[in-house]
Amino acid sequence: MGNQKNIKLIIPTILVVCICILLISSSDAFKDKPDKKNTKPLSEYLGERVDISLKGSVVNDNNEPLDSVTITVGNQTVQTDTQGQFEIKNAAAYENFLPVEAQRKGYQNMVINLNPKDKKNDIDITLKKEGTTCLFWFCKHNHNLPATIN
């Protein structure tokens, strides 16, 4: 008689477990679904590749021209002349994104993000000396505020 009680308890338990397994396995929650997040490739955000030509000048805080500033646009790098002028022709860029980087020893690096659709091919950059204090207490001078674009 004791075995019959145990069997009567085991059978419903096995049935409940089987039903739970069937419900879980047929549930959509565990099936592989495509990710519904916006997963566009980076190229869709950057846009088509374009060639762009830029010219401009680089000055310091006192509006004095800076020579030997390294200017990088896309795949090209040039140095400013003694008057702080530079020109880059046919640099590879994207229609929605164009970073222009300016570097010189003793000055804070500057990156300006231009929009090639604006068709502004003449830019002015102001570099600050390293160690120049900033208005923002949390700043590490990586906010690119000193840049001016004509």
C-alpha cells in the first residue's frame, strides 16, 4: 500500500514537470529572435565617401599665426606655413562626418567635426597653450570649445 501512495504522488508530479517543459520549450521567450534594436552599419551613419578640399589658418590665443601645426583631414596630413595657413586637396571624407585635427607641441590638440554638406571649405582654428585653465572645473580640455569656423 505504501508503494501505491508513492506512485500516485509521483505520476502527477511527472505530468506537471512534463507540461512545464512543453510550455517553456514552446514559449517565444526562448526562441532566437532577430534583435529589434537599430543595428545599421556605421557606413549608413557616415554617408557616402567623398573627396573634400579645405584651406584655413591656425592662430594662438593672441590671434598670432602658428607655424608647424599638423593638420589632419581624412587620409591627408599637412603642416601650416609661417603664416599659419594650410591647404588640403582631395582628402577622403564622408558626407555626414569630417573630423579636422590640429596638433602642435606645447598646445592642446583640437578636433573639429565639420559637416561636408555645409560646403564650408575655409576654416579658422585657435589653439590654446597647454596648461591653460578652463571654465569647467571637471574639464580635461577635451571639449573643443575654442575652435571657430567661418
